[in-house]
Amino acid sequence: MIGGMVVAALIVWAIMHHRYIKSFEDKGWAYEGSPPISIAHGLNVAPFGVAFDRSVKKQISGPASDGTAFSAFMYRSSAWDPGDLVVTMKLPHSMPLAEVPAGGPVRTADPHYADELAKALGGASRDLTVDHDTLVMLRVSDDADELQTAVDALAAARTALLASPAAGRQGPTPPQGLSFADHPDWTYVPHDDEILRQVEHSGGGYGHEARDIIMSENARIPFIRMQHNWKTDSTSTDSEGRSHTTTTHHTEYLCQFRTSFPFVDLASNWGWFGRSQRFEWTDFNDAVRIESSNERIAHAIIHQRQMEYLMASGAPKFAIQGDGAILLKGFGKKWEIEDILGADAFLRGFFARVPDFVWEELGAWPRPIPEIEPAPQPSSDPIS
């Protein structure tokens, strides 16, 4: 009885789904149930370029009534999941980024550009964005007839935009993949297990996967951030001699920076073993444990102002390894955007206080990280 009801339900679903797809095909459009995330590449104005867990599905593409090509798809992230479509149309070139809410003020950096967009697009019935070389319409129904109305409205808005003074403005180059609105030099990858090879992570178990990955060359201090998931099994025996296997799901959040320039291995408050280097400031020695295989260079790096910086930063835990990998603790449990920015700011402050003569000794000249404040210069060569 139940099996028959399931079969009947599947048949009804198949018929309805066929009709749904045909409603688009009858308009000369193509339907793709599982499109690649690459259809959202280059889009970086909200709702794009924000949050994690990004995905796409249900793409409909084809021409508007005037022949302009469009792509419509369902987009979701941890910050956006309305259950309807976004519709996109390409522009001849990249334009300055802007949000054009229906009935609301235009949000963009240049007030003159905002006025131009308001005159060209102010009558739109749905929220629009100018996203580099793409005009985007948000919150569109996936009903074929309603989509047709929205697509034609977007084509009309595109025509008005290109006929306005705003069309003469040049915008930034779109990111090549997925990115972040405030950090277009960062690349977001939803899922790529191969990237696990590039960072230190927990081993053992099985089913290792890397998700919500952020990567960036980051102006000479590149980093990789990810959510690492894996599983372990444990077996127990009950009082009747029966074996039971329990699967445990594990998650850790990782963010590993790396130097792109020569540097000495140096650790601060990292681990409990090994020799701790001593400095001239007793309070610093009590709060910070410095280790390095090259104590004379480390002593030149950790000068008085560097010690003051480390103390003011809360004596953070970090380790710069011989291969350039930089491990950090205490900047956030999940390595959210603000945690990455905090760690990056700390590292730049640290490297910025390394004296010029140390960079020269290390063969990294001109200095790779700009100096924040002049560090003490030696009266003679202290690291020779």
C-alpha cells in the first residue's frame, strides 16, 4: 500500500516537473537543474560576495523579447536564501558598483553616479544591482510567465542604463571567480578537498573534506582559510556481546598564513618545550616565550618596540616555520572575516617592525612589508 503511494507520488512529481521545464522551453529558453557555481563567477555585489555556504541551482537562460541574452538562477548562501531567482544580463564593460533598490535611494560611492543611475533605473519595480559588467535583478519568481515579465523589464532597464551618462563610466575588473565584496582580492571556493594538502590539519579518520575556502595572495602574506570536516568510527560491545559502531563527525576551522619572502623560524608562546630566549625586559620574558633556531637574528627582530607591540597585542600565540608557514591561535574559533583581518593586521604590524638591517641579512631587500615606525639601527653589526 505504502509502496504504491510512493510510486504514484513519484509519477505525479515527474509529470509536474516535465511541465515545469517545458514552460521555459516553450519560450525558447534552456533549463539546467544542476548548473555549476561558475555561473556566479565575477558577481561580487550583495547578495553575492557575502558569507559562506554558497551554491546555485535551477538555471534558466535564453533571450529576452528584444534578443538580449539573460541568465536566471537560484542563488543561496548562509546570508541569502529567498527561494527565488536572480536574473543577470551582461553589460558592454564594467561599470562602478551600485545597488538600486526599488523605490529607494541608490547606494554607490559617487553621488553624481548615483543621480545618473536614479534617473536611468529609478522606475524599476524590483531591486537591481550594477555588478561590474553585469546588471542584476533580484527576487524574481521562477514561474515562466512572471520570469518573462521580469526579463523584459531588465532588458528595458539595461537599454535605459546604456543610453544614460552613467554608461560612460568605467568600473573595476570583475573577480575571476567567487570573491568577497569588501575584499575582491580574496577568492572563495565552496568545496575542494585537494586544498587540504596545502595546510596543516588533523589527520586520522576518513571522509576528509575542505569547505568554505578563502584564498588570497594578500599583499605578500598569502593565506588559506577553510572548514575541515572528517569522520571517525569507534566500536563498542554491549553486555550481550553485540558490537556497535558509532560514527563521530568532526569539524575544525583552519587559517594558515605564509611568508612569500625569506624569514627565520620564530615562535611566540607556541608549545611548552624547547629553550626560551631571554630579553632585556623582565615583564616581557614573563609573558612571552620566544623560540628560534637563530637566536641572534631573533634578538634583532624582537627589539624594544617589537616587545611593546607584542605585549600590547596580548602576547599572541604564533609560529613562523622554516618553510614559511605561519600558524596562529587565539584570533577566533571559526576564522570569520573579522578574525582573518585581525590576524593579518597583527602579522603586518609584526613584520613592519622588523629592522631594515634584518631584512638585508635575510636577503629580502627591498623590505617586503612596509615599515610602520623606524626600528633601531645597529651601531655595529649585531647579527654577524
